[in-house]
Amino acid sequence: MVLLEFSMTPSTQGESKSRHVARILDIIDRSGLPYQLTPMGTIIEGEWAEVMAVVTDCFTALEADCPRISAQIKIDYRQGDNSRMRSKIEAVENLLGRKLST
């Protein structure tokens, strides 16, 4: 199972990036993969080919009208099919004995 955190924005399309981020989030949401939106990026979970296909689709959508794109990608792979997006947070919360703001 892969946890992939990424952000992708055009670097030549003005100061506000929200309309481009919205396009990307539409693709992520329609993918059907579990995801978590954060203020600085998005985390998606799935098999390698699935998450990489979503990243590729996001890039292709921006590439159509953005001549320069910046992307940051962080990947954590672990064998098995258990969902880890929530379980990693729960493990830390259990150690602390309280819920965290996530």
C-alpha cells in the first residue's frame, strides 16, 4: 500500500493558485481513492499504479494550459493491503493517550 503526499501548482499563473488546485482536487476526488486534503498538499492512498495514475492525470490537466509546473511528491510504501492513512495517526494518538488536531 502506498501513501503519497503531493502538491502541484503552476508557477507562472499569477499569485492565486486556488482555481488550479480545485482542478486537481476534482481529479483526486473522482479517482475514488482515499485522500486527505491539507493546506499544503494532498495525501492519497492506494496501490502504486493507482496513485501514480492520479498524479499523472493531475499533471496532464495542468500541462494543457500551464507552461511551468512545480510538484513535490513524498511516497511511503509498505507491503500489505491495510489502510494506513488513519492508522498512522491513531498509533501516535494512542501513545499520547489523546486525540490530536488533524
